Amino acid sequence: MNNWRDSFHIIPSIRRVRDLSYALTLNTDYILLSETHIGNLKTMVGMCHKANKKVIVNMELVGGLNTDKVGIKLLNQLFNVDIVIGSGSSKVNMAKSLGLTTIHRVTLMDSKSLDTAIKSIGESKTDLIELRPGIYGIKYINTIKQILDVPMILGGFVDNEEILNTAREAGFSGVATSSKDLWKLTTK
């Protein structure tokens, strides 16, 4: 899990296949394949690896993939995905036990979702946490770090430099964004 604490990462979130070629030219370590399915995943992962990028996918959003033990093994062994995102501790822990680097995704909508997230993170063996949406992630990063102190990334409505800079100052290790304007700011 090389350099999550050492540098700040802007992670291009690829929502349209046609944006992948551009993202592969950027000075980034990671690519998030947000819109993919089992028919194009292997090809897209291969393109990313050829460009020396590590691939992140949300296991719950890969079209045609069942997120049971077999499906998660396929992400690792057949599709060669480097990092998986999941929203529940049981799926995240299963992926971790199968040798994948994991990101526990936390979506904060209200105080009940915060309480649920705190409980779930307390049971998680994840490598990283993604907090979303942006404004709430920034507000609650310290609350979540008290439960599990792992590198954190911010996602959801990260669409301008101000929120990107605020995320960096708040202690996030990176942001995941589909905003191509922010992709241009990539640094190592």
C-alpha cells in the first residue's frame, strides 16, 4: 500500500470509457474505474497496468459481477484489480482475506448514517476509508479517524480546487473525482 500517507493523490474516476485514454497520460498512481462491467474490465485493467497505474474498482458497481466470495476472487485472480471498494465491513473483510487491498466506502447522509458508519468501521479490517460526499467527509474525518486511523480519501462532489485543497488540509490522503479540471492538477 505504498505511499498513501506520504503524498496526496488525485484519483481520476472514470465514468466514461472514452476518458480512460486521457487519464492514463496523467501523473497519477491510481485510476478508479467507476463505470465498468465484466465485459470490459479486463481490457481496462490491462490498459491501466500498461501505463503503470494501479486500478481501483467498487466491487458493488461492476456490472455483471456477483459480490460473493467467487466474484471477489475473480476481481483479484482473473481481472487483476489492485484495490476494491466496498460499503460494508463483511464484504471489505472478505476481500481483504482474499488478498486485495481494500477501501471501506462511507456515505454520510444524516446522523443515523454516521452512527452506522462508526459501527461498521469498527468491525472493518480495511486499508483505507473513502468518506463521501465531500462536504460531510471533511466535517467528519476526525470522528472517523478516532475509530480507525487509516489513510482516507474524499469522494463525491469533489469538483473544484477549493474542496480539493480543503481535503488536503483536513488530512485526507487523496480525492477521487470525475472532474477532468481537477485531473490536470495531478502531482506526486
